[in-house]
Amino acid sequence: MKVIITTVFTGLIFLSFCKENKEKEKGIYRQVSVISDSLDLSIPKGKCKVFGKIYYEVETEPYTSEFILCNEKNAAFYKDDKNKFQKINSDGTFEALIDTNIQFFLFKDKLSETEISFLNEIYFENFKFQSQHKVEIAVYLPLKSKQYQITVDKPVIYAYSEKALDFILNLKTEGELTFTYPKITADNSWKMKIGENGNLISADGAEFPYLFWEAKQDASSLDLSKTSSNETIAGKDLVPYFEKELSKLGFNAKEKTDFITYWCPKFINSNMVQVQFFVDDNCSVIGEMNIDPKPDNLRRIYVLFRADSKINTDFNSKPLNLKPFDRKGFTVLEWGGSEIKSLDTNEL
């Protein structure tokens, strides 16, 4: 499988110091505008008070939209200094006390049926929060259609059996399938046989080392609360890190080699890389597999990568703590991953 997902991450944001009313008059809406920044000695040292209003984009007619203030019905949430989501006030305002070293601010919407972005990480890479300052901002949550896409790159599905075995694998993806190899049936299924050499054999006798698919998918299905780990690793240490972690997950030598030789060259020169694993049932955020007969053993992993300035800094490190799975009998293993990048401001 190779999944294309509308990302929940908005990445690099152009910060405006224009007054909010002037922005509106001109019809200019950026992801976030810094309206004012002033000293307030009542604020504790090392902290900064951020406050302002939240707007969300609505489509007024085809290809035309405007931003309106969040209200009680179409509420949004923000993440506070205790790493918890707090509801934005009914008049669209919010206020939060933050550490001055914060690099991003997190917002999400309440109702999936609204056209508010499901989750937005607003990066402040061009702005420095100062101790004992209060900063007023205006945040504009865009239509989902204006978010950009990332790909879950080169994921594959392996199947093994100690003896020849016929099986059917049906995919239920969160989005629309755009490509599969070998070609999938109209009901999104593969009917394959596991040969004595370990290859997968189709009805016409063609052999494949693994199954592959890609799809377009909405960001709201990517629930970060379901990650099994959250760590930062030096780029130069990624190879031994994945050798260890994938072995812990029960990968064999070929599977580890396939994964490491694809992903590690992308990040080997990065200073630090944030790595988050989704494992087994939690991989349902990108799709589900129904297999007949049911495998004796099933392992799925999906990994998120962020490098250097895109790393989230306000999380508690959570190492991967899972036991290897039993590989006796009919065994299926799937892996995939995605790199989280910044959004080019030209795309806004």
C-alpha cells in the first residue's frame, strides 16, 4: 500500500504583523497574524500569554469562501500548557499561558461535518515568544481542501506460510484507491497463493514478493493519540535504532532491510528525527485489511517522521514497548511510513 493523506500538519506559516482589521479589509487571510506584542510584568518569568480570536473558513459559493468567527456551535479547541485541549470561548476567543520556547500552537475543530481543518499545528519559526510578554494573534483555520497532501511511502504487505496456501485479502481504505500492484479486483481484493518459495502467486501464475497499494485519504483519520511510541533520534543513529526496534517487532532480515534502506537514507543527514509508530490495530487510521482465512499472526506498522525544525518539542518521550509476534503458521506483515513536512506558504 502507498497512501496519500491530506495532512493534519500545516507546517511553515508566514507570520503577519498587520492589524487584523486591515487584513480583513484587504481580504487577506494568513494562517496566523500577530497583532500585538507587549511587556506585562504580571506574567510569570519564562512564560508568555497568548490570546486572540479564532476564525474558520466556509464556502459561500463554488470557489468562493470567507472566514467567520468560531462560535458555540462550530467550536474549536486549543492545546494548553498542560498538553490538554481546552475549548475556545463561545465568542471565538482564547487565552493560554505558554513556555517561551514553544515552536508551534495546536488547534482542532469540534465537529467533523464542518469545513474546519481537523487539526492544525501552527509553527512560529519566524517569531520569538519573550518572557513576561502578552501576544495577541488571530488564527484562520482553512477549508480541508486547502490543506496539502503527504504520502505514506513504499508500504508493502508480505504473506508467509509453512505450506502452500490460498488466501483472499480485502482492503477497506479511508480514501479512494489510486493504484495497486498487482491489480486489485473491483471489490478491492487480492486472491493469491503463497508458493513454496515464499512468493505470492496470482491466478494467472505471476509471482510477486509483496502486495502494494496507494490511496487518497482525509487527514481526520490520522489520530495521533493511537501512536505506540514518540521519540527523537539523531539522524546518524537511525540505522541501529530501526535495527533494534524492528527486531523487537518481529521483522525478519529481508523486511528490516527493505524498511531501513528506503527510509534511513532520507534522514541520515538530519540533526534529529522525531519517530512515531502506529502498530497493529492502530494502523486502521490508514485502512483495514480483512483476510480469509484469518492469519495466525498479523503485524502492521506505520511510522511518522519529522526532521529538525519540524519536530514537536513539547511531548513526553514514549519508547516502543511491544513484544515480537509469533511467526508460526500463516503470517502477514505490513509496513509503511510518512514524512511530515512544512507547507510552502505559496500554497496557501
